[in-house]
Amino acid sequence: MGAKVWVLLPMRFLGEWKGRMKVKSISMLQFFFAAFFLFVCCQNGAPKSAENQADLDEKEIPIDFMRGFDASTVDFLEECGAVYRDENGIERDVFFILKSHGVNWIRLRIWHTPSKNAAPGDNDLMRTIRMAKRIKSYGLQFLLDFHYSDTWADPGSQRRPAQWDGCATINELADAIHSYTEETLLSLKENDCLPDMVQLGNEINSGLCTLMSDGTASRIPISSGEQNDEGNKNLVILLKAASEAVNAVDPAIKRMIHLASDGSCVDSSWWFERINGFDFECIGLSYYVFENHGTILQLRENISNLMHRYNKDIVVCETSWAWTFDKYGNDSQSNYVWYDKGVEAAMRVSDVENSALKELQFIKYTDKKCLEASVKNQEVVFRAIIEATVRAGGCGVFYWGGDWICDPNGSVDNNWENQALFDLTGNCLSSMNAFNQGFSMN
């Protein structure tokens, strides 16, 4: 029965009962309560239109959410003859493909003076400028990842650039970091391709420039070690120097501190309790389901805790999953993610509130539950990370290695091609559509 009927029922009988008000006052009161109760129940129980139901059930990614893609190997692989194609097999600029799928941020790493040894991380300043111009030409925003090294920097290895080996004091090293950061950004500014955000180091859980360029221990203690007060203080000095250099070039550039998630301590606040006293706006996290980075639920809790405790923007700036276990490129390296990593991942794709995870597909490997490598699962895992980040209040997710396809000559060793968002010959996979999707709140 419609709502209007229930509103009019008391009016219909009002005249008839008016003369008996004194005698039947309790009955009339009961009637009005009953009518009102039925009216409310009818309203609450009324079926919603399919359109309204969809509006209530679907949670859209915020329009300003950072839908990021690390494109650090693109220029290098293109030099080796690699090409990128859309879903129809048409060769396109990779940034056209990315933007058409909803990507709005691009991340590039930069090394100080990389050796020319056919390593896909070979991103010096000139390559970075060339790539940054392309990024800006497509109206995409740009995150620059300073490794402060000549090679890969991560929690297990923070080698300083060889040119800084002669720095004998923390102040000399801080001056080197300040000058290098400022000069790099000024070069980008001169070419009208300044980054919108910079990382002050890459996965600096253990510290920054903790090793000499040859891998031996630094003579200056620089770490986030719990018992190393001097190392903590020196690390702050370096980060402050980098932060001030960014601010000197353009105060509008946001500054990020980037850590890898840690399964043994999924609450990353321990790091920020020891290291403080410099300016930055954003916390970045690496999170991979196949590494010891905790469950997706723990990722969500970590993001929420960091955001509320430190009032910073939180970004997952590295994540990925494989679209196949079985296919390899024409290089000499096996894939980093294989069935054994699928077994590890199966233990971490858990969060009962995450709607995307309900679509995951599993297989068996050595009688153990294994997260299947498929284009569908690649999309679902990525959507699940986005959903966890949005639910926790984070502001972005970047896919890492999505560009790392095979070069046609097999001249570049590549153990990541089965985690790219393109197949072995550079055709865009449907998993790229994850950038543009919302998620169900049910």
C-alpha cells in the first residue's frame, strides 16, 4: 500500500470518531500509533529501484584518487625495440594506453650515475627528462622516485652513489644529497616537466645511504635501528637536507617517505616514532601479496593507523600480481613470481570486508592452496589493493612493473614480464581495466 494511503487513513475516520473522543480517547491514540507504525514500515520496506540500489551498493574510487603506474622501464625497453599495443593490437604510445584506462599518475625512478650494463633500472637524468616530457604532454601527474644510489635501493641495500664515497662526515653527505636533489629538480624545471611529488629515497626502512657504493658498511652510522640513536639522528639530517632542497625549488611539490610493508611488524608507525624532525606530506608503502608484507586486512589497518596518527596522505606506491606462471620471455631468467609465490600469496589475500577478493580463483600446488596466476586474478588482486586503500582513507595506488615487457631481441634479462599489464609481445591485457573500476560495499 502506498504511503499516501496511510497518511490519509486517520483523516478518513476523524469525523466519524470525533463525537466519541472522550469515550474512546485511548482507542484513537492506539489507532494513530498503529497507522504511523504501518506508514514507517511501508516506507522502509518499499522496494528500491535497480538504479538506486546500484548507487547504494557501488563505491566509486574518488575522482582525485591517485591511479598510478610505474613506467620506469619504458624508455629503456623502447630503445631495445619493444613496443606497446592497445587491446586491438594497434601500436600506441604507452601513455596514451594508460590514460585511456584511467591512469592519472606516472612514477619514475632515478639513479645518480647508473652504469650502462643493460639493466632496466638504467634511469639517469637525461632519460628521466625525456620521459617526464612525455608524461606531462599527456596531462598526467608525475611522481619522481629518488633512489639516492647508482643502482637498486631497497630495505636490504641502500648503497650511496660512487661520487659520494668521499663524504667523510654526515654534513658532507647531507650537502651532497641537497645539491643533487636541487640540481635534478632545477633541470626538470628548465624543461617544464617538474614532478608533482618526489620520494626522498626508495624503501628506506633500514635507512638511507647506509652502505658505500661497493656494498661495504658506511663509516657514518645512518640507520633507523632501534638502538642506534646516532644513526637515527643522521638519517633525519639527510632527509631534512633532501626535503629542504625540494622546497627550495618549488614548495608546491609534495614529499613522500617510502617504506616497504613488513610482515613481522605490519604497523609501520615504529619507523616514524624514531625518525622525525623534517617536513613531508605523504607516506608511501610497498605491498605485494607474494612477499612477507602481511595480509590485505593488515595493509588496510596499517594505512588507517598511519593516516590518523600522523595526518599524512598514504599511498601504496608499489604492488602487482602475475597473469601467468607458465610463460617466459626470450631472456635467460625465470620469473620471480612462480607457483611457490602463489602459495605464499594465498595466505595473504584475506579481508572479509573486501568485495574484490570474493572473485579470486585458486589452484593446488604440492597439495597446498595456491593463488592462480591469470589475467582475471591480476585484475582482482589489483582491485582488492585499491579497495583496501580507499576503505582505509588512503589516496592512491601505483602498479609496479606493469611496463616491464620483453624486448624482442632477448637482450635484457627480465624476471617480471609475467606481472606486466601487457602480454609478452606488448598487447594490453584486460586487467588494465582495474584502474577505472569501483567496488561493491556488500
